[in-house]
Amino acid sequence: MLGSLRWKLAALITLACCAIVTVVGILVHRTTLERTMRLGEERALVSAAEVADKHRRDAPPEEGLVPYTESIMSVDELPPPLRARLAVESPATWYDDLRAEERWMWAAQPVGDGLVAAPKIDMTSDMRGLSALDRAMVRAALTALAVVLPLSMGIAELANRRLRRVAATARRIADGDLDARVAAHRRGLSRWGGRDEIAGISAAVDSMAASLQHRLLAEQRFTADVAHDLRTPLMGLVAAVELLEESEATDLVRDRVRVLRSLVEDLLEVSRLDTGAEVAERVRVPLAEVAEESAARVGVETRVTASGHPVAETDPRRLDRILANLVLNAHRHGAPPVEITVRDHVIEVRDRGPGFPPELLADGPSRFRTGAAERGRGHGLGLTIALGQAQVIGADLTLANAPDGGAVATLRLPLGHG
């Protein structure tokens, strides 16, 4: 929670406001204090000058003034700090804050014969007024923060909400939904008529999604066009090969034609999966029997182990296609023994080879790419078809590497009513 951008922005705005309030409060306090001290010094100096003048004229003080007879004293009677200042400048002032309950501003002006006029002005009320001002500023600052904090959170939430929308759209695109769009950049114009940074990010994500969708559709169209264009001449080639006389060369040609025919059939299947028109026909299927039949049909040595008699409701033809492709992939690119383990709604195909390459585990299977060279060569359609057929039957196909070596493909079938 505290790590979210909303809280970070709110904390940043609040800290900025606190810094501004603190700086302004310090400036107001210092300015008021300096003005109060300056006025106190002026009053004390004026009083000292009047007392000194009356002392020289030996006249009685006017009403309201400090009696000059009480303000005339010897230099030795002055407070030590005031005496030290008077030795440097004349007249001199000193602020007496030694007692918490009283504040005095002293002034000292020599009048001759070792005497000085040293009246003191009561500053207690002035300092109390300054303290009251400080408390008022603290209350005002706390009130302002109480208003600023929710406002800053609201402002941060507006930006955070738009960023969450961008992140959610990016995740949908990463999951394969290339129709997802942020579309916030159309209404993301700022109130001042320009585009902000979040609107720019939204536009970039939408542009990326559109570009990926265009490239993927172009690849799908290319795959479908190639498969359909190859199908007719390939059928003629198959028929022509059957007319050749039996020989070693004929067997080699027939083998290569079978490989080419398998590749074209894979391309056609991929193109059908790309259209999204495939629909599963679900029936109750004994999983162990389907696994054994798929391994036998592929024609390679595979060990099948089943726990009990697991049954699932799924499409047997598509399940057979998935298992056959996984077994063939394990034999072509892995190492024996290849094992099929069947449990309740879970089928696992494992080999003892070098394992799946990191880029395949990170990005998933991709057509016309087989991954690491140590896993052999191929057209890379087997895993692509297996993943597509798994999506059609609502299953989850995950690829991983075993800790003790080897590739592991795990097919988790939906529970359904099986």
C-alpha cells in the first residue's frame, strides 16, 4: 500500500507543503521577533536618554516614566552582559531573558561620575504575543495540512487511476489480447489544452498494440496462404510419387514428401487455430488409454504410467493431437527415456534432454523457432499447435524444466463433469 504511486505522490505533495509552511513560519517568527526586539531597544534607548537628561537637569520625572532616581546606578551595578556591551559601545542595550516568567530590555547610557542611566522596559507581554502568534501559525499549518493531505491523495489518485488503466491494458496485450486499447489519450487532454505524459504513454501502448496486431495478422495470413497454396501441388506430388518404380531413391523421395505433407498439414492446422473457429467436441475420455494410443501412433518408445483410472470430459481427437506433438517434441529435441505420467485431470510428458531453452520458457512457443541449438532442429510448429489445441479444449499447458534435468510439459484438463 505504502509503496504505491498514489501514496508516494501524496507524501511528496504533503512534504512539499510542510516544507513551505515551515519556511514561512520561520520567516514570520524571525521577522516578528526582530521587529519586537528593535522596538524594545528603541523604547529602552529613548527612556535611557530621557532619564540621563533629567538626571543632568536634576528635574523630577514626568508621569509614566520610570523614576530616574531608580534608573541611575553605578557601572558596577549593571548586569554583567550589559556592562560588557557598554564597554564596547555607548549607549548599549541588552535583552534579559534569564527568567522564564519575565522579559526585560535594558539600556545603559553614561551620565558621568561613574554613573549610568539604565532603565529597563518590560517585554513580557510582547514575548507572550509572539508565542501566541507561533501557536496560531502551528494551528493554521495543521489545519492546512488536514485539507492538503486528502486533496493531494485525490490528485494522486487521478494520475494513479490512469496509470493503472495503462498497466492493465499492457497486461492484457501481454496475455495475447491484441484488441485491448487504453484509449485514454483521446480523453487524456489536460485542462490547458495539451497532452500530458500519461496520455503520451497511453498513446504509445495503443500504438504498440496496433503494430503487434498488424504484424501478427500479417504472419497468420502468410501462414494460411502458404499452406493453401502448397496443398494442391503437394497432392499432385504425392500422387506422382506413388507411380515411381520401387527403388532406394524412390523411398527417399517418398520420405521427403511425407515430411513436406506433414509440414503443410501443420501449417493448415495453425491457420485454423489462428481463426479461432475451432470448437471442442467433449466426451468422457479415459486418459491413460488415450495417452497409450497417442504414444503408439507416434511410433516411438514411450513409457506411460497412470495413477488409477483417470477420466476427463474433453475432446479425444484434440487431446491425442496435443499428446502426440508433445511426445514427438520430446523425442526429437530431448533424450530418452520419454515418460507420460497420467493423474486425475493432469498429464505430464517428460524427457531427459537439455530442457527447454530460457527464451521459450519466458516467451512461450513460437512458430518457426525451435529455441536452443542443443535441442535439435525443426519448424517449431509442434508446441505451437499443442498450445493452440489446449486452449480450444480449455486446458492449461505449461512448460518447465525439471530440477534434475529434462523438459517437462504439463497438461491440466478442466474438471468439468469427469
